[in-house]
Amino acid sequence: MGEQNQVIRKKFQDLELSALGMGAMRLPTIDGDDARIDEEKTFQMVDEAMKHGINYYDTAWGYHSGNSELVMGKALQNYPRDSFYLATKFPGYDLSNMDKVEEIFEKQLEKCGVDYFDFYLFHNVCEMNIDAYLDEKYGILDYLLKQKENGRIRHLGFSAHGNCDVMKRFLEAYGKHMEFCQIQLNYLDWTFQDAKAKVELLREYQLPVWVMEPLRGGKLANMSEGIAGKFREMRPEETVPAWAFRFLQTIPEVTVILSGMSSEEQLLQNIETFTEEKPLSASEEKELLTIADGILKGILPCTSCRYCVSHCPKGLDIPELINLYNEHSFTGGGFLAPMALMAVPEEKHPTACVGCRSCEAVCPQQIKISEAMADFAARLKL
């Protein structure tokens, strides 16, 4: 791939943002340890991204156990400050942070090595935290508006995993101050998480849409041969992951699509896709959504964000257990899940779940994890 391949740009106010943004929640890691980011590989990916015109970089306080902001800050310090747009978020997904907005914001600037953030978000507005986010005693909005006034935040928005009613409450209270909204949007969640209604709500408020989880944690990058074959019949030249991006290019409100790429190979493939816009026709979109309906039967919508892991008193690797559970459910049994669990210590099996539901309180997908673990154990006869 030559340097002439540049990703397309989308207008936002007086800016031109790369339609493909680099998400920093799934950076390359060392020995599979989420907290240990492979800095050399990450720096190479950022260099490649910049070379091909990607100018939007999205990180957050909690990504990679707090190390994402540090590493992305280091990677971007090699470039002029006006050559990229950096986004991070106030971590309200953890209620213990609500009274620490000033402390956290100052630390984020320090970690990223910048004087201002181009984009700053209320992180993960959802059922669990909407009351606290709207509680004036914490002064979160007032503080962030002050930072905007001082030029330390250029554009203010929010991300949301909550339902439409939660988003509506937030917008009714703070909508006049919001400039954009980041939601989980892909062809599975168009109906499964009612993302269609969320897009319509944001259209009412004339807010552009930023997309997270376009490939649903990578799940839409790999499909069965049957589904891949249907894709090839419609568009022989497209890759399987490209279909997820083309679906999003069909939605007029979408401005930036964030992809959490964990290898240079994924990055280069996505860059190839984003060198042009190829929205779906009405018939292609209808066929894709029909395929999505079939995929959705019986899966749990885990995106491996790992918020649950830090809240599990037993230290279970919940995303991996859910991945195995989905595999076992899809295949109607089989040997893969039992075989994989043979390599896992017994105290980390689904039977170790005590049903405390601490994980469920922070799950953006609102998965009933404790019930899934109990069902998994029963299916495996553990």
C-alpha cells in the first residue's frame, strides 16, 4: 500500500476529520496482558495511520488499565500538535470518580502530554450513572464548560451505552452544550440495541454521530463461510469487515468511525476500505440486516471492554468466559469450550461466579453475566 492511499475526510464544523479514527482500547499487548501495551508496535501503527491521513485518536482513562492515555500521548508527541485530534473522556462509568473531575482532567492532560484535548466526552452515559452525571453537586458539566472556555477542551460531547430514554434525559439536561455523540453502532446493534432509534434521537438534536464498536469487538470481521459467500455474491471485491464499514457509510449522520485496531495488518486493511465511500444500496442493506437477524439468535453482546473484570471479586476473565459460552451456544455443545477450560485453573471457571452482580453494574452491554455463568456451568455439567 503506497502513501498515496489517504483515508477520506468528513466535515465537522470548521474541521476535516478522518472518517476512520484510531481507537486505543485494543492496542497491541505483550503476552496478552491487557495492561502491558506493546509500545513499539503501537508507535509503528500510529506512524502508519498518520502517513495515510488518519488524524483522529480516541483514548480513555480506563483503557488498558490506565495505560492507553500514556502510550498514545508518547506516540503522538512525535507529531506537531495541530496535525492530529486527540479525544479522551471523563470516566463516569465508575461512580467513585464523580467528585474527582478536576483531579482526573488535570492528570489526563499530564498523561497525554498535551495542553488541551480536541474532543472530550462524558464517558458511557447509561442507566447506572445518569443520575450522578446530572447531579449538580458534582459540578462535572460546569467544570468541563470552564475548561472549554479556557481552551483546554475544544469540543465537548458524550458517549452512551444506555438506552434511548437515558440518552434523552441526558440530552434534555445537557444537549445544548453537546457537539457530538459517540454510540455503539453496527449492523447487529441496529436492531439489537436499538441503535436506529438512537441515531434518530441524535438527528433531532442535530448532533453528528461518532461510532464505536463498528466491528463489535472484532466479531463482524470473521463470518461463517455461508455468510461470507453471500457477501461475495453481492460485492465480490469487498472483504468481510468492509461490509460493517459500508453499512455505517450508508448512515448520513455518521462522521467518525472508531476502530480498535490491535495490529498493523488490521490497520492497513481498514485504511484500504476507507480510501473511498461505498454506501450500501437499499437491497444490499436489506440483505445485510436479514443476515444480522440470523446471527443474533442466541449470542451475548460482549465487546471485551473488560470493565467487568476489574469489578469481579473472583478475578474471572469474564469476556473470555462469555466468548467460550457463545461458542458453546452457537455450536450446540462441542469440544472447543471444554477443551479451552482445561487450560484454565478451576478457581477461574464459570462455577467460581458467586452471583454478586458487581460485574453487571458496570457492563455497558447490560449482559446478565451471573445468569450466563450459571447456565454455562450447567451446560458443561461442571
